[in-house]
Amino acid sequence: MKKIAFTLMAVLLVILTGCNNQSVRHATDEPFRSVYHHSPEANWMNDPNGMFFDEATATWHLYYQYYPEATVWGPMHWAHSTSKDLIHWEHQPVAIYPDSLGTIFSGSIVIDRNNTAGFGENAIIAIYTQSEICGQHQSIAYSQDGGLTFTKYEGNPVLKGDIADFRDPKVFRDEQADCWTMILACQQEVRFYQSKDLKSWELASRFGAEYGCHGGVWECPDLVKLSDKWVLILNINPGGPFGGSATQYFVGNWDGKTFTCIDDPEETKWLDYGKDHYATVTWHNAPDNRCVAIGWMSNWQYANVVPTQAFRSQNTIARDLSLYTDDKGEIRVAVVPSPENDALLGKKITRPADACVIDLELSGTETSVITLSNSKGEKVIMTLDVHAHTFAMDRTAAGDCSFSQDFAAVTVAPLFNKHDTHHVTLFIDHCSIEAFGTNGEWAMTNLVFPSSPYNHIDVQGGKATIYDVK
């Protein structure tokens, strides 16, 4: 996990000995390389960072935590990929390297349309954590070429830490307050800071003491407006509902300085009920006022040892977030595959493949069981239990689980609404299954490592339509 702080000597060693080497090796026959999920060309990746949409070129920018020297976590850089459709990704050169102030941890990007920071109108400004032996601090860098290259601000850091875990700034423009707001993860709370110029920051408020899960350190916060409410997204490690890392959220109100939660303090709301959905953050400047999110598809319990070869980790598919009200009147976040994913759907096929999409219509009155299996006897069993009001995914016999005692698991999502017919969509790729419930009322993301693709499906209590991936 990101708690490790490297000494200044280690940071300088990275700078002086090959930080321009962007890959250790490439593999053309990588058995678990995804077909339609973003992954690094080679080596280690974790949190998505600094995502923004450039409307001038209709380009989605995705930066991410990256170690260019190995397939395990190491001194962090910001790597960079771009896409026109959120499906096909082009790898760009590494965007931000470590320096004498520390390694480059997670953060965000804003477009400074009115030149408040003095780096130019419409400058692309990255705000990120630098981690070194003396602590964690926030720094900024600016780009004048659309986010391809960055110049670090000579006055860094712009906000010095006063505690051990002081990181992952998410910044947004608050037009009503006429300032920039930074949400910062600080151990097991978040702090809100405000600035006129992205350089000088003042503490505005705190949140978190009495709400949510506190089983581990809070990371990668985000604050987004959905309809007439605000949603605070917070990632936690450990403390997830099935062990390790996960993403929780809070629904409330924002008055320009303070977030006020309207949720029951006794309930933790999870954005995804799988074991492999973490560091979820949203795109700045997404078109049509959409709230588009993406997560890191892994878990800190075993991320360094999953059985991929030339690379480790991939991202989830892009997801659009909105609000809905459940049968008990509780406001929750709906998570649906972003509409760009519709372009994946190819012709209908009769059997599952290593990359496919499956639409399921399941009974609202009887329990349904969906089994994906292969000729090796490996299988994933999914159960929609209308009596217990749950959807469960059992991957204990899904394939290779030997690399970690924490991997074999059954994950369970509650069903908050009753339906005459439940609709479930499965996005299946070489090593992952992402499940989405009716109207996005729940989501579940799990890695799987079968020795051969699942080529058989059995559905009891419903029917399946299978689509090849274009």
C-alpha cells in the first residue's frame, strides 16, 4: 500500500539510474492481458490519477500510478494514456517523474480557464502528493501542450503535511465560492482546503469522524454533484466488506466550505461490492455534465502477486454515476457502464468467450443461479437470491487462487429494490468479471484467473443473451 515513504537517497537513485526506461519487458502472449480494459504496456500500475476530458480534441486523458522498473509497487511516477472512446487507449510518455521532493503519489488535474495560477489561460494543472522521508506534501505542475508534458512549479510544495498520511488531492472549481477546493485524505478523515490561485491553501473544514468505515487509512477522495446532492467518494485500505481495499461513499450537501452527510452514521455505503474495485475517481470536465468514474481493478491484499507476467493491474470499464432512491427511501449511487461501452457489443453468440458481454434476465420471484465454467472444471457461480435480497459471486473455484490466501472469496451485494424481473449485465474479459444490477443499483468487480476461458454458461431461473466483443 502507499504508506511506504522512500528516503531521499532512494528517490535520487531512481532519478539517476534509468527513470527514462519505461518498460522492463513486453509480452505478446500474456495470457491474462485484457481485450477492452486499460492496462499499462508493461510493469506496475495502481491508482488512476488526474483524469480530464479535453473538449477541444475530444480526448479522454488518464494518468495513473506507475513504476517503470518492475511489475511490483515501487517509486511512483505518473504515467499517461489517452482515448477517444474510453475503450481504445494510446500509451503516452511518462508525464511526471520523482524529484528531490519525493515520489509522485496520487492527485488530480484541473483546467485553469481564467489563469488563476498565472501559468496561462486554459493551462492544464496537476495537483499531486509527493512522498519522502520527511512526510507527504502537495505539489503542482502545469502543462501548456494539452497535458503531454509538465513543468513543476518552482515554489513546491504548495501545502506541507503535518501528519503521516496526508495525500491524494482532488481539486475542483467552486464557482459559487469563487475559489478552488481541495479534498485531501488525512488518515481516517478528509480535510477541505480552499485557494484562489492553486498555490496558497487554507483549511476550510473536516469530515469523517462519525461516519463510514474506519478499518484502514482513507485514500483517493472525490466530491461530485449528482442531481441536487453531493457525493463524497472515499477509498479505504484495509476495511473493505470482503477484506482489503474498497470504495465507500457518502451522500450529503456542500455549502462551499463544509460537507454535511445525510446518511445514517451506522451504515456504510459501498460503490462496488467486489474485491477488486479501488481508488475510484472521476473525470474533470466530462462532457454533457456527466459524472464518469474509473477504478483500479485489484486489491492491496494480493496486487503485487497476481499471476500476470509482463504487467500488473488494469482499470475497470468507465462507469457513469447518478442517484436513485431505494424502496426504503434511502438515496444511493447508481453505477452503470458508460454508454461508450455499448460500442463493444458485437454479434450474438451461443457460448461465452474469453471476452464477451452477457445480458441476463432473471426471475423476481425465484432464486436464480448462473454458472460460468470451462473444460477444466473451473467455475464462477453467481446467485441472485430473491429471499435474502442478495446477489453473490463465488470465485473460490474460478481458477488459480494459489498466489494468495485472501483471493478465494464469495462477494455479496444487497438488493435494495424489488423487481418483477432483475436485469444483470456481465462484462467478461481475460481475467475479470464486472457485474451490474438493474438500473445500476449495485455493481460488483472481481478478478478471475482461469487456466482456459469459460466457454459454458448455465442459467437457472432466467435466460442469457451473449454478445461477442468487437
